[in-house]
Amino acid sequence: MRKLMITLVAAIALTLTACAGSGPKHTANDAKGAIAAAEHQTKRAAKKFYEWRDTRKIIKKAKKALKAKDYDKAVKLANKAKYQSTMALQQYQEQKNATGPRMN
């Protein structure tokens, strides 16, 4: 009975390991598209003078990952940069009419 349980647990573990590694993989075109979208959104934020500090650095890392053919990493970094630019534009919208304390 004990050997049967050990065998069963081992079989389940192997199955789960095999399933975990078979996730979706990104292609070079996916990475290029994600980087282009991130750059576009970053340019929009820069036009409003609300570009966040590290966004271009992240895009640069994404391009480096693309060159190294690490497409999953490139897409992940590009999506992060695009998200930052989207949040920068949202911050601009929320704060464009803000007023600070008045000094007399």
C-alpha cells in the first residue's frame, strides 16, 4: 500500500511538472509589438511632460532581451513599461487641474 501511494504521488508530481513547463511562449513578433506599444505610450506621456523616470530604462532592457532572443522577458518588460506610461497619463489627468497650498 505504501509503495502504491509513493508511486501515485510521484506520478502526480511528474504530471504537474510537465504541465507547468508547457505554458505559452512568445515569439519575436510578439516582443516587437509589445515594445512598439510601450514606446508609443511612453511618447504620449512624454508629450504631457509626465514621463516616469525608469520607463525608458525598462524599454531598453526589453530591447536587450529581444536581441538575446528571450522573447518572454522582452514582452514582460515591455508590458511593464507600457503600464507605467499608462499610469503616468492617468496621473496627469488626475493632477492637471490640481492646486497647491497658497503662500501669501
